[in-house]
Amino acid sequence: MDAALSAVMQCGYYDRGVCRSCTLMGTPYDAQLAGKMEHARGLLSAWPDAVWLEPMTSRPEGFRNKAKMVVGGSADAPTLGILDAALHGVDLVGCGILAAGLRAAFAPIKAFISRANIAPYDIPTRRGELKNLLLTQSSDGELMLRFVLRSTEALGRMRKHLASLLAELPQLAIVTVNFLPEHKAVLEGDEEIALAGGDTLSMRLGEVYLHLRPASFFQTNTEIAIGLYAQAREWVDEIAPQSVWDLYCGVGGFALHVAAPGRRVHGIEISAPAVASARLSASDAGLADVTFSVGDATALPVAQPPDVIIVNPPRRGLGEKLCQTLEATAAQTIIYSSCNAVTLARDIAAMPSYMPSRIRLFDMFPQTDHYEAMVLLVRRP
């Protein structure tokens, strides 16, 4: 048996009961994977003729490229992690599922918080400024750092001390401040201002480069994301279509990966900043036949469907309206990438003209019971 697959990750935070976010912590990795496969197979058992490919496994540790840390404590001694039952900060800077580059950045960031005297937001009293810290690492080790503040009160001090932070963390490619004035349980607000660096973080995935803006969505496990896009490209290349639609395209991950000479690829996404990022990536790569537009995936024209449609919806799935739209198209193939096999199974059942041909599980989230599944759906004769 592969030693990596039978490995058991230990976490002091979990063992002490400090953090139980990783619900499968302490479970051998092969057992985690077997449980996910059983869960997926059970939900998709209505299609017994589908071929199940070998699941793509992940590193059990250090796989997360993004840290979403609640800030607690005081300006002199800030904590980065979560809040306990009493809403006090719990420090999780040594979290083992985070990439090493993220963990190494926390100490300089804490020092900066203290130098700039940014008071962490205290939920019970509704006082303080710094609510959350969002840190993303690219595949080349560059960092995007976002401070989520209640107001502009600390902005001047942050600018004053920013040079010292950049000197300690030269890998910082982007530093921004996001404003969340409301007292509500969300990670970030709508307004963002730049403090340092460029507009986007370049995320290299093999030969494809994606541009991530501060609020962009990207898969939390870079290595598995590469495998996910590669699988979609393999299936599309087998079909050799002339046209592809990528719905819920985000920053263009699937669309850019399935591009090929003579193949028209069009991505649709409701987020204008994400579409701007996708267009920038396509332009940089010289992909004139890869285009993107801002729009609602549920309002698709069905008169001239493409040969292949790729869908990558949020956890809620496609929904009844889009399933009906896809069912009404004459597209021969749908590639469905899902982070929620429950809604995946529901949506496939709502499109009876299509049947699953191949299915593959991607372990995007080790130490939890979550996973990504991709299904190749072909139109019935």
C-alpha cells in the first residue's frame, strides 16, 4: 500500500479540541478516500453503466492555497484563526493543511498589525477595526494579502508602516484593504482599495496562467485544480468539438484549458471582475478564439448550441431552470464539475436526455468529507 495513502495526519489543534473544522482529522487518508468514493457512488447509483475512473488524490497536508483567518486578541497580541464559543480569538497560525508559504507569512503580518496599531474587531462589544485576514498563495509562491476592516480609521497607519511589511515579505504581490462596515457574519465587503502591488495575482497552472483579482474565486487546492482542468481538456480533446461553452466560468480556468486551434470557446460568468480577469488571461495567451461575457448562465440561447457545454456551478447546483435549458439544447456533451454530489445527482436526474458516461472524483479537500466530482454526460441517441 502507498505510504502516502495510508498516512494519518496529526493536528495538535484538533487533538486539544481547539479547532474541529477538519472533521476527518486523524483518519487514515485511504479510509477518507474510500468513504468519499462510497458516498459519491451511492448518490450516483442510478446510472450503473457509468465508468468510474481512478480518483485523483491530494497531499493530505499543506494543500490549501488560501487562508481565511478571523482576527482576534489585541493589537499588541493579535490572533489569526477562528473564534471560540465565547467569541474570543483562537490562534491557528500553525494549521497543517495550509501551504507552508502561508504559515511563514503570519508572523510578519502579526508584527505589522502591532506596528500599525490595528485593533482587532471584538464582536461582543462591536469595537475595533480588523475583522478578517485573507491570504492567497500562487503556485510560484507570490502572495495576495487582504485586510478586512470596519472603517478607514487605521488606513493612514497602515500606509505608514507598509514598507516594513513589504521588506519582510518580498513575495507580497498584492496588498489591499477591504471594507466591511456592517456587523454581520460574512468574510468581506464590497469596497476594496489597493495598498501595494498590481491588480491581479498570476496563478500558473502548467502552461496556463490565470489572473486572480482580490475577490476572485479559485479552487483552494492548486494541484487538484490542475488535475481537474487537465481531465476536462482530455475529455474535450477526445470529442474534438468546434465549439465549447463554459458556464459559471469564473476567471476562465476551464475555458482557457480546453482552448485549441480552430476551436471556439466562450465563457459566461455573472461577475464582471472575473470576466475581466479571464479576458486578460486569454489576451496574454494570444487566444483570439476564447471569449468571455458577463451574463446569467440560466438565460442561455438554445437556438445555436455548442458541441460541448462545461458547467461548474456553486454548491447549490444548476437548478431547475438551467437544467431545463440544457435539456432543450442539442449539445451532444456536457461536462459537469461539482463540489456537491447531492445537487449533482439531482441535476443529472433533471436532464434525462443525458446519461453519465465517465465519472471521476477529485479529492480537493482532504481531512474533510467534501470532494469534487466530474461527470462526462453524453446525449442519448
